[in-house]
Amino acid sequence: IADLRHIMANRATGQYNGTRAWIMRQTGTVKFFNTTKGYGFITPEDASKDVFVHITAVQAAGIPDLSDGARLSYELQDDKRGRGQQAMELQLL
């Protein structure tokens, strides 16, 4: 029941992943993205550290071209290799 209260209280600000963790969407601006190299960085709106974005996240989102300066929302997920966090579940704004 405590989990359900948490879900209901915060449903408008993020997504519940079913494992007692709340995934928050963030927004930012593409600092740069190099399609040839397959990666780039997003500058978060909250002025925190730039976020890595891999071409696989862009392709999974169905975004044909990620242009510098584009605004988007995303979720942070830990890199599978332990290199920090990266942007996933991208949505253009």
C-alpha cells in the first residue's frame, strides 16, 4: 500500500518501474551529436553534468537525425559497462 501511495502521489512527474524505483524524465538540449562516431552529449536544463547519449538510444526512439540544439526529454540509466549514466527513452520536444 505504501508503494501505491507513492505511485499515486508522483504519477505526474515520472514513471514507476515496478521495482520500488521511480524513473524521472529529464529535459535538456543536445550539445552535440556525431552520427559517424555514434554518440553525443545532452546539456540538462538543471545545469548538471552533461549526459552521454549513444546512437542506439536515438535509433530506438525512431529519431532520424539528432541535431545540435534540439530539445528533448530522456531517462537516465546506468551504462551496462559501468561507465556512468546515459540518456535513454528519448523524446523530441
